[in-house]
Amino acid sequence: MTRRQFNTAIAGAWADAPVFASPSGPAICRAYAPAARLDGSVIIDGPKVTAQWTGSGSAQWDVQIEHPGDYQIALAYGCGEAGSRLELRSESGSLIALTRRTVGVFQDPLNNVELVPLQGRLRLERGANSLALTLSDPHGNRPLRLRSVELTAAADMNLVAAEQQKARTARSSTDRFVKSGYGLMFHWTAQSKPRHGLPQPYAEAVRDFPVDSFLKMVRQTGAGHVLFTLNHAVPHCPAPIRAWEKYHPGLTTERDLIGELADGLQQAGIRFLVYINSPTFGKITQGRGVFSPTVDAVHYVDMHREILEEIGRRYGRKLDGYWFDSWYQAFEHFPDIRQDLVFQACKAGNPGRITAFNFWILPACTPWQEYWAGEIGSPGLLPTSRYIERGAGAGLQSHFLLFLDAPWVHSKPDTEMESPRFTSAALADYIEQCMKHQAVVTVNLGIYQDGTIGPQAAECMAAVRQRIRGA
């Protein structure tokens, strides 16, 4: 199962998520496309993340409002051809706008989902309100891809701005990340398969993981940083983390593989970051995207804080950063989640540690992070600045994550590693252009269970190293 397939399975569990809720603190409330009633030429996409218009149609929600008043409205959408007429209507009024072509790093503008404010304000009353978004006079065959309608009480606009400024002030420097230029990601998980024969049980694979030869391979690629998985589809953890064992008994290991990697990479002058799939660890999902109704937002945050504080204290400054997956699902299910508390826990043991929360192609719902997760898969449009100016990661350090061979995880038994999807010259060109604008690139390499990579990927990365590092 690839990471995108796994995230799609998770997203299916959110189809019946709350339509509307008010978070504690500044009230930014979202009505999500999967919870809407649809009419006309509009359907929910396969991953159950957005509603896609192919002609005229509407999406309708029933929302509950605690505090009546005027609301500022923004739409999170991707649009390829501008000029279609949008109307957002409530019982007490409506706002009318023309769609605009959205921009970002993706070739397909429908993947460049931006948060687009509407002019004017909409009055909402206490209690139940009907909200309907209608598109008419469509331009193009796929005029709109909607993620959500975002409502902010006019009375809270200053509070929201203050919260965003507080988050920006709390961010750590990304200078060292930028200096790394490019690095590698490894989805080495319980699903990783050997080149030949039967896979080992996960704990045995961790026990036998060849750290020295793995580090040698990484040095040969010229990577400035490594991003390594703690867990993915199954909540394993390749280290004796007590808090992890508390929530997932039997799924940690005696060997501290994370600690050994941290030591070796630090000695080699290579930054070290870890990947955590939050819904899997946080018990929002069980197995392949089965929703667990026993977890609430407070528990979800507390679980993260507990493990992050232990991990942070254990590895200290040897751990340079985090990359958290599937946070657009968490925000959809937990509108009142305290992201600031999770962000603060990420700093335990190293106040300079940097963090990204993955919202895929969607606008990030939180300013509490330093860099864009950047899950683009393949090289997209070239960046023009260090900090993303428009698109899903607006305001964050530019970072782009793609995969070279295996679709994230090499999970097919008795098969050779997948072939590289682009040449070393094309990859080096892309990395060079990104580095010119202080944007960081991470390349996911397929990895066998024994810790080795495909020979074609090794050859490709050696050529990239020669081109970029000159040695």
C-alpha cells in the first residue's frame, strides 16, 4: 500500500465528520466538501477530500452557530479557468464572486488549492443556519475543486491575526535545513519487503538493520538530511519509547534504531528528521482507515505531546526535525484541536527543531509549523523564493518531497526495486534550480527490508551528488 493509498483510506473514514464546529480560541470554522449535500454537476472525488464541479451545481451544509454576527468568508479551492460565477447564500444574505485561476507548485491548477477570500461579509444567526455554495456559468470542463468554506467571525479577526503572528514568532530558523540543499526519505516500515524470500517480523528486521552500511550509502548520495519513518500503516516504532509502548503494546523494539541512526548521521554532519503518521499513532484509525470513535481532540493532542516530549528529551539536538502525515484529516475530524500544544512539544530537547504538518495539496489549517511538507510526488513548477508566496504552503519555508522509484514504500514481495521515474540529469536540474531559491528538496528512495536501495537509484544519486556537491 502506498502512502497516498493509505491516506486515501484514512480520508474515507472522515466522510461523516462534523460539518461545523467552533474551536477553542479564535474561531476559524470550516464546512468541508465531503459533508455537503450535492446537487447538479458536482461529485466528491475518489479520496473523499474535495468536491469537483464539472458544470453548474451546488453544495449545501447545515451549520450550527454559537455566536451570531457578521462572518468573513474564504473558499479553499483549485480552479483552472477563471470567470465562473459563485454565490454563497445563507438565510440572511449572499456573497457573489467570480472564480480566479489558482496558482502554486503543481502543473494542474486544480491541485493548486488556495484559500480565496470573498469580498463582503455574511450574516449568520445563532443556532442552525443553511449554507449553500452555487456555481453557474462554468468555464472549462473542470471549473472548480472545492475543499471547504472557511468562516471567521468578524469580531475575531484581530484575534486570528494575533494567533498567526504568535505562531510566526515561535518558529525556529530553517537556515540549517536550507543549507542541506537536498536529502533523502526512507519509508522503511512494517510493510517493507526484502528483495527475495519471505520478510522478517518487524522486530527482527529492526534487530538486523545494518546501520553502518546504511550510513555509508547515505553519504555516497551526498544527502544533507535524512527523513526516516517511525510508523506508517501500522503503529510500529523502531525504538524503546515508553509512551509509544503505552499506547501500542508490543509494537516498540528493544533496539534503539532511531538513536543509532541519530548518532551516526550527526557524526557524518547530516541532519536527521523523523516521519510520524499521526492518525495511525493517535488511534483515529485502526487497520486500513477504520475510524475509531473513542478518541477526542484532547486525547489526540495529549498522546502526541507525551510521545514527542519523550522522543525530544531522548535524542535532544541529534534530532533536527519532524514531518507529520495526514493532518488535514485530523483537522477535519477535530476542529478544536490545539495545534500550538503539539508544536510546542516538538521543541522538547531541542528548541531549534523544525516541524511540518502535511496537508497534502490543501491550504495548511495551522500556522504552527516551520516548513511546508511539500508532498508533490514529482518535480513541479520551480520555486521563485525561499518562502512560498501562494498556494497550499503560503508563508512557509519552501520544501518539496518527491519519490524516485518505489511509490513511497517497496511493499511487493520477491520483486526488484522499481525503476527511477526520471533521469539523474533531470533530478539534478530540479534540485539546482530549487537550491538557487533556497528551497529544499527531499527525495524518497525505495528501500528493501535489509536496508539496501535499488542499484539504479544508487547510480542516479551518485550522479546527482557529483553534479550538486562536486565530489
